[in-house]
Amino acid sequence: MLDIGTNSTRLLIAEVDRESSSIEPLLRRSEVTRLGSGVDAGGSLSQEAIARVLRTVADYRDAIDEYRCEANLAVLTSAVRDAANGERFARRLRDEFELDARVLSGEEEAQLTFLGAMSGRASEEGGARGEPTVVIDIGGGSTEFVLGSGRKAGFHVSLDAGVVRMSERHIHSDPPAPEELQGLALQTRAIFLEGLPPEQRASARAAIAVAGTATSAASIVQELDPYDPDRVHGFRVTLATVELLLARLADMNEAQRREVVGLHPDRAPTIVAGMILLAEAIVAFELDEVEVSDHDILHGGALRLAGAG
């Protein structure tokens, strides 16, 4: 299972039990490839960004062959959806690497993300089992919000505010200038409030945040080196903590952010925008914290591929 996103290209090779919908990861890999760099302004995937992804996918294809995977799925999200040459890029992945490469709609992306985030939670005690929960997926080009209970998704929306897109629009200084941060926050807030109906925002009683911004927050707080998915998964991050992380990271230049324990160096260029997006998402639903999940669209796609979701 490959997730070829706006900011990163990730691989999950796993065994899936169809009856229990459980996933046993065999190999996880992730590379920050910045496929969506420049798409917001130029409208197309750049040749440099495509080359970065193709090199990474070639390595992943070797791993897929080594593990003798029975099936594969490569999902392409916001950057490829938005790019004029996106479908051509997807066709190249199918032809050159024999991947089942699919450009997901925002709705499909949201549904797979929700399935992954809620996997393994149906039997757990507490709110995760039945109370209305919003899953927040902050990507490079967009942020997906999915509301549901148990493993049943209801309202879902994909909004054009992601860490790469918003960084390119607003952050032009290093460290970011206060007015740049304010402009990014104001536009994010406007996008979220316009795209999230009040009745949906009021209905959520809990939040689960997936993907790189949220997992980075959990990793930084715990000073994890190396990254430990078992300690990240299920970790709770309060709004106050996100705001403290934002203040700390925004006061650094990129070189200093690359040295922060718990933060992958390649996320240093976009993590400030990510913290703003995460904070604004929590505020939009009037919550105090989010639970971080290491299970996201990769897990959802693996379950769907195996016929277990």
C-alpha cells in the first residue's frame, strides 16, 4: 500500500486478517518528496518533484517484490487531483511500476482515512466506540475532516488548506514574520469555518488527528529519537500544547527546526504551517485536545484492498 501525497510518499506492507480487520505491519517507510511543491501557484507537478517521487517509488517497488505482495494499491491525493498533469503521472506509475495507482477524490480520501483511523477501535471502551468523533487529516495540499461513530463515517469534506499549500502562500521569511503567521491563521480559519457547517462542528465530542503534523507533535512532545509509532499512537495532545509548540517552532529558522528532537528534518519547512492548521482545526470544533493516531489512509487502504473494510 502506497500513499503518494502532496508532501510525502509512504509505504506500508502488511498482513491483513479479513475476519478481524486487523493489520500486522511488516514494513513501513516514509520519505518527504514534496510532490505538491509549486502546484498551488503553477497548476502542474514539476519535473523535479516527479523525479523525487519516482526514485522513492522505485525503491518501494523493490520492497514490494521482496515481500512477494499479493496485491498493491497506490493512492494519489490532493496534489495530483489539482495538477493538470496529474492523471498522466498516475498512468506513468501504473505503466512503469505495475502499481494499481488511483487518483482519489476528496470524498474517497476522507473515507479511507476514517476507516484507517478507526481500525482496531470498535472493541475499545469509552468514547472511541460510539460517540461522534471527527478525524482530522492534515496533508500537504488539503485537510480532510470526517465525522462518524464507530467505523461508520458520516459527514466528510476535503478543504484546500494543507501544509505545503499554506506555507507557499504565506511564509516567505525565515523565521516566519508575525504578520505571515497571522495571515496564514486567518485564511485557515476562514476556510475551515466556511467548509465546516456549524451543526457538524457542534456534534463532535472527540477528535483523532492523523498524518505527519499530528504525529510530529506527539513525537516532539515526547522527544522521540528515533520515531516510535507505538508511543505516538494514542497519545493525546492538548490545544495548549499545540500552541506552545507553534510558538517554539515559529521562533526558529529552518536550520534550527531541523535539529528539534522528535521532528523529522524534512518536515522542518512546513511544520509551522502544520501547527497552525492543527490548532485551528481543534478550535473549529471547540475541543481541548486531539488523540493522535498512527493509523491513517495507509491502514484504510490496506483494509479496503484486502476486502476487510
